Amino acid sequence: MRSLVWGVATLALALTAAPARASFTKIAEYRLGEDDAGATLGGAGNATTTDSVGSYDLTKAGTPTYADPLAGGLSPTSTLAVDFPGTTSRYTRSVLPLGTDDFVIQGYVVQNSGTNLTMVYNGSGGSNGMGIATSSGGHSGSSLTWCGLFGGRTYNDTYVPVVYGVPFHIAVVRDSGTNRIYVNGELRLTTTPTTSPNSATGSFYVGALDGRVDEIQVGTLGGQNFNPATDLNFVFHDDPSMTLLYSNSFETSDVGKWTTTGNVGISTGYTTHPDGSRAAAFNGGQLPHNGVITSSAFDAVAGAQTYIYFNYGNYSAGGTQTQSIRVEVLDAGLTTVLYSQEITDGFGATNAQLYSPFVLPFVPTVDQIRLRFTDFGGISGDGSDGLLDNIRVTRLPAPAQETGLIPEPASLGLFTLALIGLKRRRRR
């Protein structure tokens, strides 16, 4: 009976969560594996990778291979990604017909090394065209950040640091003359240049980096306004396909969800994220970097794809010091580290660019976990502080074979329809 209830509930979710019509029209979509005949994990990339919606297939250069979908995947429908071993490896063709306004280029990227790269681009780099890039220039104190390149005209910086080995969703949008860049679903930059990008010439390519790329979509808006809720192929923490496991914005209503040790406190004295008035502040008052925040224990599902969403920032009145945080997932007894990732933010800010959005995917091996955030690596007495806010932990539905929720015959039809609905919901 339990499986019947679960099947009906999932069916209801799939039917009620149907997305509104997207504003942009995809002219090319590269799933980078799923639609390539014979593609297998670890295998050499095909000679061409398939455009799933049009006729703009890409041709291989170098030695790309099929790989895991971005370390467990920010895209729940992805089963393969493409790994590129360096700047000479890519998939490419002549430029796509995007024009110079009302276009969208988006997808998932992991960069493992290197600087100042363009990894999804339509045109000839700095002279014309548009695409997704990283840059180590343009502001003080940061080694590398995600950017949108509007060729020959504008190099727009999001001030979100590249973290080697961590997946990001990036969307470069130009909408009725306004440039916008979204990072992990969050609008990071809006600017309206006085001139349009130069028309793209040369080639369109995906890759040209040491890293992985997945689920690339390219399209036009046709005079419609870009709607991130329906147009981004990104999984928001409040998406109907997600189950919320833990939330903490350090507001008074969240008291009891964490403990602290060392030089960290909850403060209202900083620029805060729009969700409230409080954030966790590490090493305030130029104190040593030894603060630790540990969450209360909360339920998870072993084997289910799980995500940690949070915002982290480097508050500075003008200093150039970096701030770093170690994010860990542990068992409820704090005896075993199940996942660990270090993040460094080199850009000190006091404005709206302060908090960078991060999403860390992992798969727990136990059914109850804790989070631990540790300040580290800074210089005692430095003039900037690390700020943490808006923590959300969510998961996708667990595999039926791992939870025992295998449908009984009476509910099998409903269960199948529910899964089909969920898959269509996420493809966008």
C-alpha cells in the first residue's frame, strides 16, 4: 500500500508541475552523450555530437571523451557529459544564426585548471560573437571568475569565483539590448551597453578547456522577454522535483538548526542576501580564521542525488584578501566525512555582488547527516570577512530499488506515468 500512495503522489507532482511555455526557441541543443549513437561512459567522443532539436551537429577536434554528468549532475536528466582534456579539444562547426540581440546560450560547465577561457562560444572570441567564458582580470583580488563575453564590445564579469572541479550552470542572455548573466539560477549581472555585439563570424564550439561540459542550449527570444523560471535549464532548490531536507538562513526562526565554535557569529551588520536580515560572519573584527558552523542532524536518503545550495561572500571595504570555506557532509555522529569541498572567494565587495551562489552535488551513503562549514586559510588581521547565508539541502526522488518503494502491480501504470512526467518536466 505504501508504494501505491507514493506512486499516486508522484503522479500528482508530475501533472501539477508542468512548466509554462518557454520564452525562447531552441535552435540547437547538445546533450553531449545521450543522443550520440553508441556513446558509453569513458569511451572516446564520437566524430560528431548530435544537435537534439535541429541540424547543427558538431564535429570533433582533439580527444574528448564521454564522462559522468558533472560529478553526479546538476541536471537530473543527464546520464553523460563530455570531458575535454585541454584547449585543443572541442566540438565545433560554423557559427549558429543567433544575430546580435535576443539570444540565449546556457549549460553546465566544470573547469579543472587554466585561466581566461571561452568554453561555449559563437564567434571569434574577443572580436565578435557571444558566449560563456572565465577571466582573471577586471577586478582586484580574484584569481578567476565566470563571465559572459559579448564579442568585441563587452566582457561582463559576474564576480562569482570559478572553483576547480565544481559544476556551475551559466546562462548568457541578451534581451532587447540588455545583457544578463545567470549563475546557478541567480541573476548576477544586468547591463545595457550603448552598442550591440559585433555579428558572429568564424565558428561555434563547445569545449576548449580542461573540464566537462553538459546540456548546452542555444536559442533566440524572438522579441519575448527572457523568463528564468521557465527558460533556464537549471534545477532550483524549490523545484517540484526536489524534496527539501534542511534549510537555514540564520534568521531568528532558524535558531536551533546550527551550533558555532571559534570566531564566527550571526550578524545583521553586513549587506545581506534578500531572504532576510541575518547572515553568518566568519573572523569579524580581524580575528583568526578558526570559525566552524555545524548543522543539526537531518534525514537524508542513502543513494539519492542530493544538493547543497548556499551563498558565500567575501565582505571587504576595499581590501584584496581572499576568504575560504570548507564545506563538509558528515554522518550524524560527526565521525566520518562523507563529502568535502573547499571554496575560495578572492573578490572583496560590499555591494550586491557580495554573495556568490553555489550548488554542490553529492550522494550520501547514510540516512542521517550533518553539514559543517569551516573558515580556513586566511591571514589573521586581514581586512575582510567571510559571509555564509541561505543554506538549502534538497534531494531528487531516490531510486526505487534502494528505498523499497517498488510499485505494486496495481500502481505500476501510475508510477510509469509519473516518471515520464518528471522526465519531461526537467528536459525544458
